[in-house]
Amino acid sequence: MQQHKIPAVFMRGGTSKALMFHRRDLPTDVRLWPELFVAALGANDPYGRQLDGMGGGISSLSKVCVISPSERPGADVDYSFFQLTPATDLVDSSASCGNMSAAVGPFAVDEGLVSPVGVEACVRIFSTNTARMIHSSFSVDQGEAVVDGKMLLPGVAGLGSPVRLEFKDPGGGATGHLLPTGKPIDEIELPGAESIVASMADAGNPCVFIRARDLGLTGAEMPDDIQRNPEILESLEAVRCQASVSMGIAQDIGEASRIPGIPKVAFLSPAQDMTTLAGEIVSAAECDILVRMISLGQPHRAIPVTGALCIAATARIDGSLVSGMLDTACGSSELRLAHPSGVTNVDAKLERQDGTWYAASATISRTARRLMDGYVYVPAARTPGLGVVPRS
């Protein structure tokens, strides 16, 4: 046998793309999954282009989702997410992916894992990465997820049908606490022993937020500008690693560097005029905060869903860096986050219980579309441990 042939679906979810697998079609030994995923996506490519696989050469296009019927009360499907990188063999399951979670509900319906009644579906998704529930609501037509619609998603060409995602109890999925340090604002040292303020929160995924001006930036920089500035990337990685230790994710800086998926790091600035990657002008009146987020060392061209959720939750916390950037308290209104591709609206509901902040839910809308289905082929020479792979 020269290649293994495995059933798969290729989908876009939000501003990401991923290979979607049924768990039943993968080896029962999960220790064999990483080599399969690396081969399928063409990761660990010294050229970083992933030409010999399904990956797209950047982190948002190098992802895998594994779906199965759920045996948990109140859940329809289990969703496991794996992040890969173009140039290494790293397969990271420390974080979830909010963008790809938009594809999970439509996948479940179209694959017959969930049978909706009527013209609206609500798929209850259990994220195994965060041990949290996501309710995915979307339109269906003749038992299939609707694709055509009127929603414009910044960063994605064309229109699509909205998928509303409600993340239940999103706080503390990775660290156990919405505010892992117990404080809305902390200090972090940059290389050279200069201290800056930061807010660290865990909602959707753990994130650390700092001010653009503390890095000598305006906050309106484009991804390529950031990528071409190694000093900024070095500072952001230093912030991320220190935050990882402070949040209890890693015991020391060395371990933090080996867990690159979390926390995500972003620099923020108050509302201001900016130009998107498409050349469109976003005025200060059309947004509340400018966001530039980095994950796995790469600047995002849009915004990760879990990063948006975490910003929205942190904005509701008195004394946080995020809330301090708003002209007025955002109250119950949606937060408008300006990123390189446009503006994303996100909402979060927080409560105080015995003096502690608690995130009840966070909501955002995305679009999703099935792009291809059939089989993905992985070279047997690159996956010697697989042996015989089950087929549907």
C-alpha cells in the first residue's frame, strides 16, 4: 500500500478552513492521529507552503476537526480541534477554534449525525478541548444546512447564511478561572526589563491583552507590517510566555514556549480610523476597539472567534485594560471589534457571584460552507504507524 485513503470533508468555518473527520474513520489509537494529521495537511514543510497536503501555508488554514456523536447529557456531538503549523510537526490540542466551530453544526446535520425538524437547527456541541458547550443555530432546507444568505463576514469574499454560536459558560475552560491571576490588570516585563500593563482572561480560550502604544505601535498596523518586524514579534512572544506562566498554563518560560497555542496574544487600541486589507475605510465611529491578534507567531488577517469572545468578556470587567479603552461602558450592547479585515460584532453576558466575575455566555455569528468531500490520501511512508485505517 502506497497511500492510506481516509474519508474526510473539507470545510470553511468563519475565516478558517479545516479537514473534518468522523472519529469512526480514524485509528482507534489516538496516539497515531498526529502523524496522520501532519501528512494530510502537508505540515512540517521546510518551505512553509504545505503544497503536499491540504494546508494553506498559514495557521488559520492548517487545522483539523474530529466529530462524533456525543454520549454526554445535553450534547449532540463531540468536537475535538487540532491546530497545526505549516513548517513544524506540532499538533496542538490545547485550545479550541471558534471559527471552525461554525462548521461543526452544519457538518453534523449534513452528515446525518443530527436530524433537525423544521427550517431551523440547533446543534449542541461539546468542545473536548475546553470541556464547554456551544449551541450552533442555523437555517436548514430539506434536511441540509443552508449556505446562501445575506451575511457578509469580514475576511471572506461573498455572502453566506449566518451560523449563530452561543458559547455557554465560556470562562475558565483552560485555566479554571475567567481571571486566572485573580486581577483585572497585571504587569508584564518586556525584553529589557521594561514593564507594561496587561489583562489576562480565559473565555473561549486564554488570552493576554496589551496596549499597542506600549509597543510603540498605533494599533492600526496590517499583518504584513507586523510580520516584517521581528522585534515586535519577539516582544509579543515574550508577553505570551510570561502570561502563560502567570495564568498557570505553564510552570516556566521553557514550558510556555512548548505550548504555543495558548494564551493568544493581542495588542489593542481605542477606536480610530483604519483601512482594511480590502482597502475599505472603517471610521472611529464604526468601531469600539482596534484588535491585532497573534497566534502561533503569525499575525491574524481577521480575528479568531475565541479571541473576540475573550475581548468581549474582558470589556465587561471593571478595571480591565479592555474596559478602560472604551469611551463609555459598553453595557449590554454588542462590542464592535475592528481588525485587519473589517469589523466583528460580539457579545458577552457576565455576572458577579460572591465578588467574582462569572461569564454566563458569549455570542457571535459566522458563516460556513462545505467545500469538498470524499477521501484524503496520506503517504504510507510518512505514516508508518497507521497500519490498516478503517474506512466507511
